Amino acid sequence: MEIGFLGLGIMGKAMSINLLKHGFKVTVWNRTLSKCDEIVEHGASVGETPAAVVKKCKYTIAMLSDPSAALSVVFDKDGVLEQIKGKGYIDMSTVDAETSIKISEAIKAKGGDFLEAPVSGSKKPAEDGQLVILAAGHKALYEEALPAFDVIGKKSFFLGEVGDGAKMKLVVNMVMGSMMNAFSEGLTLAEKSGLNPGTLLDVLDLGAISNGMFKLKGPSMLKKSYAPAFPLKHQQKDMRLALALGDENAVPMPVAAAANEAFKKARSLGLGDLDFSAVHETLK
Ligand SMILES: NC(=O)C1=CN([C@@H]2O[C@H](COP(=O)(O)OP(=O)(O)OC[C@H]3O[C@@H](n4cnc5c(N)ncnc54)[C@H](OP(=O)(O)O)[C@@H]3O)[C@@H](O)[C@H]2O)C=CC1
Ligand SMILES: O=CCCC(=O)O
């Protein structure tokens, strides 16, 4: 199966290399074209534009930063729409339902098929093919994409209409961003009140709120080490989009709203390109 891949950031790079390792032919494109070089070393071909990639491949995956990037790659000159007739397009970026529906409708109108498939899991799960895929849209395209999803992820969900995958992803990341802030306050409170925060990590890990994120991020947060796996600017984008979903549905979300403010503060301190756990620094 020949697959196109648009967007070679932290996630796209890991996912496309993983596909290549499992025998897929992959043609890549990235806005900053030089980022294609490393993937070429793993056996990929390069397309000069998104349209060129779609023209070459029956299926194209996108993994882009935000709604504006996702829209630009589809609608701009030399974009996906120009060659999508008879092809499948799978957008795995985290965006809002409105963006996803807009892309879906334009692709369908041009005779292509569309699936949204945002993912849960970060850099390491992407490298290890252990993501959780939250797909929705064209069911037949979902089934055709399963061999690739089985390489990229450990579990795929088909959630229904376009927009439902985007919403599920935003709900998950809203919970994650809120938890990160509570965790960060807990670490700071332990330290400032004279406790050993390392011991707090051990205590948390043995109780009912033990979880993978605390286990993974806790030790590096104590070392103030924030190499980006999930960039903070993307987490804040997800909080913003989740809060908009809350507005639409009249769901009060005071905890998420406070967490969003903390991520905004972190961005204002220039921490947006660091890992989202760098929100910890806003308490210093
Ligand atoms: N990192 C993570 O842990 C996870 C991230 N996600 C989501 O996946 C998506 C990608 O994340 P990640 O890889 O971390 O992000 P990165 O910031 O590492 O990469 C972003 C990618 O989007 C491209 N891009 C940005 N703006 C544009 C534009 N206007 N036109 C074309 N391309 C553009 C970048 O190109 P360029 O190189 O030229 O800047 C780059 O390829 C995001 O939606 C994120 O929320 C989902 C799950 C986990
Ligand atoms: O969107 C990013 C999610 C990161 C994660 O699930 O660990």
C-alpha cells in the first residue's frame, strides 16, 4: 500500500518512519521541506506539494499542528483538494469538529473520501506504534486504512460521523490538561511545604489515582526537564478548542478554564515550544 504523509513534526516523523519500517511505501511532504531528508533516509519518497503527494498515493495521511494548518494544506494552492478525486484523505491532526467537517465536505464535493483520525498517545507511543486512534467519517475508508492503523496504533475506534473523533480527542486532552495542572500544583505544594516531592510520586503511584502521565512526566518535571514530546502550545490549543465545545453545549468547565489560563501564562513566558509539563514553571 502506498501512503502519502503530510506533516513531519514530532508525531508525523515518528508515524511515517514506523510505516516505512513495516513495509509501507511512503511519500512525504512537509512545509519546511528539509525535514523530509531524515524520512528519505528511511526509504521515503518526497512530494513537492500536498497535491503532488495526493496525486501519487491512493491514501494520504495528514498530521498538522492546528486547524489553520489543516485547512491551509487542503484549500490553498497546490493543496489536497486539487487531486483528491477518487482518493482517500485521513486527517490525524487534533482539530475541532467544525474544521474537520469543513474539510470533509470539500473533499466529498470533489469526489474524494474523508476520515478524521486524531490520536491519543505521544512521541514514544508514536515511535512504538502504540497510539489510540479515534476515527470517524467514511466507514469504508476506515476499513481500508486498518492495515496502516494497526501499525500506527494499538487500538482503533470508529466513532461515527465526522466531528465525533475530533470531539472525543478534545475531551480526552481537556481531562489530561486539567490533570497536568493539578499534578503540577501538588508537586509544588509538596516541595514548598517541606515534603520530598519524589516521595509524593511514590505515594501517588500506589493509590487510586496512579496513572501513566504522572509516572512518565513526574520525574522529569522534578528535574525541570521539558524536552517536547507534546508541545505546550498544542495542549493550550486543545484546551481552547475543548472550552469552545463546552460553550456550544452549555457545559460549565471551571477546572478546564483555569487550566487553560495556566497554559496561556506558560505561553506568555515563552514556554510554548517546550513539553506541556512545563506549565509547572508557572508556579515558580
Ligand atoms: N506531540 C504529541 O504528543 C501529540 C500531538 N498531537 C497532535 O498532532 C498534531 C501534530 O503534533 P506535533 O507533531 O507534536 O506538532 P509539531 O509542532 O511537532 O509539528 C507540526 C507540523 O505541522 C506543520 N505545520 C504547521 N503549520 C503549518 C501550515 N500553516 N501549513 C503546513 N504545515 C504546517 C509543521 O510544519 P513545519 O515543520 O514546516 O513547521 C509540522 O510538520 C497536532 O495537532 C497535535 O495537537 C496528537 C497527539 C499527541
Ligand atoms: O495530544 C496529545 C496527547 C498526548 C498524550 O496522549 O500523551
